[in-house]
Amino acid sequence: MHVTIIGTGNMARGIGSRALAGGHDVTVVGKDEARAEEAAATLREQGGPGSVGTALDADPVGGDVVVLAVYYPDARAAVERHAGELAGKVVVDITNPVNETVDALVVPPDSSATRELGRLAEGARIVKAFNTTFARTLVAGEVAGQPLDVFIAGDDEEARETVAELARDGGLNPIDAGGEERARELEALGLLHMQLQQRLGTGYASAVKVIA
């Protein structure tokens, strides 16, 4: 499949590396050409059977899957800008909508970033995923010899399976968490995982793992 990643930062590169490793083609979308090309060059160096291209934020959004690999405010802006183009597409929301001090969620208590983004782009098939995984671990695809768990939530079952396929192809372990109502809980889990980093001294190199 063709994966369009909006964003040029570490998470964009981490998810892009897994998509390429799985044989998928990637387009990196940046606010300026230099940042997009830099991210694409990093992905090419990491290798993989998929191809890498670039686009600008002002360009139309293509691809089978669109990944919002930016902070929540930027994700809102991107969805508002491209709302019409996202209709019918699988859109992956990786955001944890945290405040500036990273100790609370900023969305209403009965909502989630995924739900709020869905309201901005009616017709988009929005799925929450990758919000509990850190960029450093995504590049490797594992922690301590264990593949990363990718929790997936959304009301569109086919869209959830598409994201699961993307994760599985990249050597990750997808876990279907159910409908969109689970997105809020995944965001709380993402916040907790970030909060634990200093206490554990893991330097954003840890993973949330279900063992059964």
C-alpha cells in the first residue's frame, strides 16, 4: 500500500521505517521541502523494499493510508486543511493530546483526539494507533527482543485491519483494542508511558507490552 506520512519528525521517521520494512511505499509530507527531503533521506538510508517520496503540506494528500505523525494541534490543522481529500481514506491518529507540562489530556473528558479529529473530517476512516510507541523503538521495531505492540482503536473494522496489516508487515504486533471509544483510554496510556520515563530512566526506549 501507499502510506502518506504528514510530519517530518522522529515519529514520522519511526513509522516510515516500519512501513518501508514491510514493503510499502512512503510519501513524507513536510511544511518545507528541505525538512521533507531530510526525513526522506534518513528513511532511504535505513533501507527497505519500499520507495520514499516527498510532498509539501500545501499539496493534495494522496495514498491509501494517511498517518498524522505530528502533535495534536498540528494534526487538527492538517485535518482541517485536507478534510475533503481525506474522505474515504484510512487516517491514523498517533497523537497524545497532552498539555504543555505533559501531565494531563487537553480534550474533553468524554472525548479523545481521535473523536475530535473525526469531527473535523467527516468521511475519513480515522483509527488511533502508534500513540503508545516511541520513535526510537519504532526504528528498531522491538525492545529487549520483543516486537512492539501496536494498539489499534476505531469504529471502522476494515480500517483497523488495514492498520493492523501495516504494523504486521513491519514486524510489529497489532492488538485490536476495539471501537473509537477505546481511543481515550489509549491516549491516557500514552500519557502514562511518557510520565514514567524519568522515573524509570528508560529514555523513551521502553515499550508497553501485553504478555499472555
